[in-house]
Amino acid sequence: MFKSTHDSRIILFNTPLRGTTHAVLLLAALLGGCGMEAATTAATGAAIKKQEVDAGRKTMGEVQQKVEQAAQQMQRAQAETEAASK
């Protein structure tokens, strides 16, 4: 395929596409790294959002319990006031 006037081992490294092949491999590695970084960032962002949603649901449940407790206390106080006025 390629004629060499030198040692035959050089043929492998002295091809016309040598620089292009290295550039393509380097570009593929760099772009692959960017894709993985973007995927990792997206996954991390999704995990953080899920934690925020879970924390919000927990807080909402706690607030609902406090509102219900306050309503029950008001009903008891009203019942006690009515009983005392009779």
C-alpha cells in the first residue's frame, strides 16, 4: 500500500491520515466528555429538584397538621366558652 524507503515499522506511523486520525480521535474524546458532563449535570439538577419537591411536601404536611391542631383548639375553646356561659 505505502512504499517505504526506510524501516517497515515507520509505515504504521507515517500515513497521510495520521494527523487527521489523531484530530478526529481527540475531537471525539472531547465531545464525549462534554456530553457526559452535561448528562451528569442534568442528573444532579434533577436529583436536587426532587429533594426540593420532597422537602416542600413534608413542609406542607407539617403546616396542614398545625392548621388542623389550631382549628381543633379553637373549637374546644369555643365549646368551653359556650359551656361556661350556660
